[in-house]
Amino acid sequence: MTEPTEIPQAEDLYFGVSPLMLFPETHGNFPVYLRQDGQYVLYAGKSEMFTTQHKARLNDLGMREVFVLKGHKKRYERYVEENLGAILGNEEMPMAERAQIFYGTSLELVKTALRESLPGSLPREQLRQIELFVRQTAKFLSRKDALRSIGSLISHDYKVYRHSVNTFVFTTAVLQTYNLDEKIMLECGVGAILHDIGKQKIPSDILDKPIGLSKAEQAVYQTHPIRGVAMVANLAVSGEVYNSILFHHERMDGSGYPSGLAGADIPFLVRILSVADRYESLVSGKPHREAMTPYQALRVMSEREKGGFDPEVIKRLVLVLSGAGFALGL
């Protein structure tokens, strides 16, 4: 292992990724570093193959993050694109490991997309990567045991990017109970990942407020769908993606926002997303509200919030979660 003094030490030279992103038996063509006692240490050289031994060693060291030079970011992104589909489709790899890789990749993708959209709009390259990711993962998520495994990874840490990933998983699971073509599935998946992108324009003191919002703060919060649409306005996204971002808080009884749409006026696919979005929010909790159990969340949506959601979609979500069973605590 190279001495720390031989490695560039400026923190802004690196970006962190999950160790799950070092796929077994693959070659990344970029060096990987660890951060120990404030110093960056070379862990795997540019020419090294990532192995199961690398993974075991990182686990033994308790490493939750490894680092790549920012100058190698394009190489890293290309590495993920080239290997993800094959990894998820590898039947010889345990499902639990593939679920971890899927979830780790999802989080990294959404973190990057949302962070890089902060200046004002989503970069076209990020949209392309999200579309590719949705296409690569659709087949994997169609497996019942995949949802079961992912269920155990869903965290109660309420962050926009984590919520977006979880909502994407639940939306895709319900979509697959309908006979929809691949193009529609792709568009809905992209819309689910991006549905809350407008929250990047909402002040953090509102998003993270530990108690209920005032009327004025609520009014600001409710602008995030419109702000989100503005952030993708310069991109060639489909109508389904626009609808997902703009209408995911509309309710069947007309009590939603920003347009107060009701019933059939709410696009069918958005009705699926809104159920997944609300369910995920309830089971993950917020700064001012503890997470609910799946049973409690479904009961709230079916009884206390009755009339707000398409009952057929809720029914399909219940069936999906029942199939996921143990891992989701049902």
C-alpha cells in the first residue's frame, strides 16, 4: 500500500462512492482510495481487478465510502454503465448482493443528479444516465425476490434522494402488475426518480423543519412541482416525466396541488406514482413524524386519507407488498 504522503491530499480532488460500486471481478481503469485519519491512501491501483477479496477487506475495515479522483469521474461513470446490467442479471450472484448493488447504484445516481441540478436545471448527461439506469434495472425489479431483498435495505433516513429511489422501486413494482409496454415503463421510471427534483429549490429550513409548517411555509413547499418542471424544461423528456413531476401531489378528490385536479383528470400513471410516493413517505417518516409500519401506512391511505388515492392502485400495492412479505415487515 502506498504511503499517504505520496497521494494527493486536497479533499476537493476526490468524490466518495459506496464500496458496493466496486463490482466483483471487474476492472475500472481508475485507482481507488481510502480516507484514514484525514489522509487519502491508495487502496486499488488503476490496473487492478476488483475482486471479492477487495470487498471482504473493505467490509472488515468497516469502510462505508471509498474515493475516486474527480479527474476520473467519466471513467467511473462509464464503468458503472458497462457493468451494472450484467451484474444484476448474474444468477450466480446471491440476490441479496445484487439488491445491495442496485440500491447503492440508485443512491449514487440520484445524489449526483440532484446535486448537479442545483445551479438551475438537470444536465442532459444526467438524464441520459437515469434513462439507461431505468432500462438496465427494469428486468431485475420484475423479480419478486428482488423486491423482497430491496425491502430490507429501505432506510428510515428521510432524504430527497433516498425517497426518490424508494418511490422508484415501489412505482416500478406496481407498474409491473399492469400490461404496459417497455417505453411507458421507462418513462414512468424516469419520472419516479425525478418527481421531487424541485425540492432542491426549497429552503432546507422548510424541508427539515422538525414540526409542522406554517401556512406561508406550506405555500413555499407546494411550489416544488412547478419548480421541478422548470428544472427539466430544457430537456427532451416525455410528457409522462413532466406529468410525474408536476402532478404527483394531486389527489383523486381534488384536494391536491398545484392544479387541484380530480378523478380521471389525473393521468393514470401519475395515480400510481402518487400512491407509491405517499406510501414511501409514511413508512420512511420525516423530521417531524416517526416512520409508520407498512400496515399503518396502508391503513392511513385507505381510511384517514380515503378518497385521495385510486383504490385499485392501493389494492395492487398491497398485493405487491404481500408478495415481498417478510422483508417489508408485513
